[in-house]
Amino acid sequence: MEKESLTYLSDRGYDISAAELYRLKNEVKETADSRLHNIGLEFQMQHLQRIETLKTIENELFNNYHIEKNPTNKCKILMQIADIQQYLSAYYDSTQYVMQQAAKQLKHSNEMK
């Protein structure tokens, strides 16, 4: 497998030694946990950002509702608010899962220290 890997890399313009190949493979293995941890943190941040964005949209819709004079438009805004609340509810329901995953990652990273 080593020879095939070195040949593959060489054919693509990357001439490295077997020792360099093993060093790089070990580096990838050693940083796997760190990279997974970073992906988990990014997932948590995206989750929170989506909740905040939906809450901002909901607040703006309520502001527009209070400003709007036309009853038909007011009803449309209320329907949009109801739609947003369904999305928010789903995000809040999944928050428990996100928190559990964050706790697992924290426990795992503390065990690695």
C-alpha cells in the first residue's frame, strides 16, 4: 500500500519519502479528534445562529404587524409568524440533542487531556 501511495503522489507531482508519508498520515490521525471537536463547535454555533435569526425575523414580523393597517396584510403577517414559530419549535426541540452532543464532546476532550 505504501508503494502505491507514493507512486500516486509522485504521479501528481508530490515526491515525498516513505517517512514523510507516515509522518503526514500520523498527523492526520492525531488531529482527527481536534478536527471533529471543531466541527461540533461549528454545528453548535450554526444552531444558535439559526435560532437567533428566526427570533429576529419573528420580532420584525410582529413590528410589521403592529404597523400594518390593512386587515388582509395583518392576517398574512400572522401566518408568517405562525410559520416561524414552527421552525423555532423544531430548533428548540433539537437543542436538547445539540447540548447532549456538546456535553459528550467536552467530556471526551477532558478525558484526552
